[in-house]
Amino acid sequence: MVKKTTLLYTGKAKQVFATEDPDVLWMAYTNQATALNGEKKAQIDHKGELNRAISTLLFKELSAAGIPTHYIDSPDATTMIVKKATMLPLEVVVRNYASGHFVTKFNVKPMMKLDPPIHEYYYKSDELGDPFMNEAQIFALHEATPEQLREVRSLTDRINAYLTKRFNEVGITLVDFKLEYGTLKDGTLVLADELSPDNFRLVDQQTGASLDKDVFRQNRGPLTPVYQEVLNRLQEKGAAHV
Ligand code: 5GP
């Protein structure tokens, strides 16, 4: 197994370490939860483990479905070993139903179906508050090439189709989510970052309850049982059903 060496980066919910292999990174999922661009912070028991477990399950399934990802292995409860990638400084947000900032911005009814689904891009910068970017702005600032963005769009559509169906199978609506991509040494574009209820809005189809970080953002109760419920449902009904 690879060994971690120096700490490279401390993010809001993960720490990233170098390893003895220059092409491999060590990601430690932490228990920290943040909201409002880091203004609201808390330590939540078991959050790191739950997000690592949900991410692992979904990265494995997406890889098996032919999506190139950075995932290599999950050697313990909070660790994920990944391929080193140069990240595109973009947050790719997909919206299947109106929620969050989309509702505020356009004053539409929450959970209005958005057909076709919307892709939005945000420039990853805590300092600037992750501003919205259109494609022309991305190209003018050389953050991605037109070819890379074409690939991002196509992979994002495939990921959305897979995840929408996967969550639907376990009684959950995938409302919206955020993805991040990077390129490997050989130029291959891969899905990176994490795939967890920190980045997804999920709604229980029976009760209408939120099964994601909105519970923390809006002080609606403890987060751990909510994330555990998402993991349990995904584990109970495997990918073979999709
Ligand atoms: P909204 O733009 O409505 O706040 O978020 C849309 C979706 O993208 C939500 O599922 C939200 O969790 C995710 N998202 C947007 N920005 C961020 C971010 O900076 N960090 C995380 N973890 N998720 C984000």
C-alpha cells in the first residue's frame, strides 16, 4: 500500500497528502462540515467515514460504467487513494429540479422540474466567492479548452443519467449536485473530488425530507443519521439493479 508523506492541502472537508508515488495522492476525509462559503463550521461525528464510504461506492460504480475517475482505492475508513490530477478550477453544477441558488435567483417554485437539466459553471475561488462563469469566460481566461469543456459536458450528462437512475431506484430524487474534474499526466480528463451528500441535494421521495448537507446548512437536525440513511439505501440495493 502507498504511504502518505507531506500534507499538500487542507480543504473544507478533506486533507490531501503526497505519497511516495508522485502520480498518487492520499485523501483524508475529515469530520468538518462547512456552509456559507466557510462561515458556518462544525465537527460532525462520523461524517468523514460516511462521505468516504458513499464516495467510494459511487466512484466504483461510475468507473464500472465507463466514466474515467481519479479513484484508485479506499484502504481504511477515512482514506481514499486517488490519481494525481491537475484540477480544472471549475465547479460544475447540474440542476434537475429547482432548488438553492436557482430558486433565489429566478424566484421559481422549489422542485420545479428543469428539463433539459441545467449545467452551470462556477470559478473555484473562496476569495471571490466562487463566481458564476459562462463558457466564453472560461475560454477567455484559459481555464479549460473547448475540447475539454465538450468532454466535461458529455461526461456530466452520463454521470447525471447514471446517478439520477441509481438514486431513483432507492427512493431518492437527485435534485442537483456539484462535480469537479482534473487532467492526469497524460491529459486524460477524469472525474475527481468527492461524490457525497456534501455536494448533492437529495430528497426522500416518500417523505420529502432532505438527505444532504441542507440539513446542516439550515439547522434542521443531526446530519450523521441522514448520511447513514443514504449509505444504507445505496448499499441495500446494489448497482446491478440500475
Ligand atoms: P446552489 O448553487 O444551489 O447553492 O448549489 C447547487 C448544488 O451544488 C448543491 O447540490 C450544492 O451542494 C452543490 N454546490 C455548489 N457549490 C458548492 C460548494 O462550493 N461546495 C459544495 N460541497 N457543494 C456545492
